Amino acid sequence: MLAEAQTTRVSKFLSLVLRHKPEEIGITLDENGWTDVPTLLVKLAAKGHRITHEQLRFIVETNNKKRFAFNENETRIRANQGHSVEVDLGYVQKQPPNFLFHGTATRFLDAILAEGLKKMDRHHVHLSVDEQTAYKVGSRHGKPVILTVKAGEMVADGHVFYQSENGVWLTDHVPTAYLIHE
């Protein structure tokens, strides 16, 4: 298989091209975010990321965040969420737990408490079911802070939630009234 460092490097590059910059390697995503696996493998190799289909399957199956998915016969691949390019992932509205969590860095806290959680350059605000995951997300951006989101109240007030294939909860915006910061 791949060494851990190579797996991480390829996984991060896949996130870039399947979520944000498919043009970086000259692939196209269809309206639902899918791209052709054989073409992807050729284009990855041309950019110095030479992997086999089996190695790609290993990355998809072992990615701890379940960022990627194959279609049923593994001829197409896409990122599960987090796109900044326009795609329709076919999410279905779903009832979230009463409370969800959002990890961020303390340097963003004042803006969030003033304006709520915004999707920024992504399609949705990303929320976690547990504080540990939120903490890890916040840690990637600096000194972490965890916000509790009153998701049950949001739904009662007409806000819509979705859940991606990898379990991440998604919504368009979390107004400040639904945030708890302790």
C-alpha cells in the first residue's frame, strides 16, 4: 500500500481538486461533483501523485473523515462535502440532534458571536455531533474553541439541516441566537 505520509499527501491533494480546484489537474466535476476515476488517476500521475486504483480505494476507505466516495462500480469519485465549487450533492433534509458542535479558532470568536456561523466560501456551515471532532477541527485553525449549536431550536424555527455521507451536519447559517459559548 502507500506509506502514511504519501496517503496523507495524496488525500490532501484529492481534497483540493475534488472540492475546490479541479482545474488544478485538468479534470471536470459533473453537476453532482463526480469525476471519472481513470481520468483522475492519469491526471494525478501527471502532477506527481502516481497511484493505482487499489491505492485510491485504500485512501477512500481509510480516510478518517470519510471525505470521498465512489459510485457503486468505482468508476467515478467525488468529495462528500466541503466544496467551494458549485455542485449539487443531492442532500436530503434531515432532523438533527438537539445540539451540534462547531470547532473554530479563538481569533474568529468575536466575529462569530456578532454575525453567527457563516458558510463563507463553502456551500454550508459544517457541524459535528461530538465535541471531540469539533475540537480537532478548531485545532486546525489555531487555539480551539467549541461552540454549541441549538440545532433542535433552529429546526423548530424553520431552519434546514442536511447530513453528508460521512456524518457531517450541514446548514446554511447559524444565527447568534442559536449559539452557546461557555
